Amino acid sequence: MTDAQMGLAVATPAIIVMALLLYRMGVLQKGGVATAVLMSLAIAVILFLEQ
């Protein structure tokens, strides 16, 4: 696993956790959380496979 892939493996869950925390605090709505999670996963998969 390259350094870039390791970074993606660490950053993607951090983004998802942050989105969930913001939802619990009332900052984000469900649609915003869903968008953040889906887009971060999609970007991570694409970049992970291109490495």
C-alpha cells in the first residue's frame, strides 16, 4: 500500500466521522451527511484504484 493509499484509508473515515458529528450537533441535515459520505467514499475508491 502506497503512502497516498494509506492517506486515503485514514482521511475517508475521518471525513465520515466528522459529518456524523456535525449531524449530531445539528449543523448538517441528513441530505448533507449522505452527500458527504457518498462523495468521500466515491472519491476515495476512484483515487485508491488509480494509484
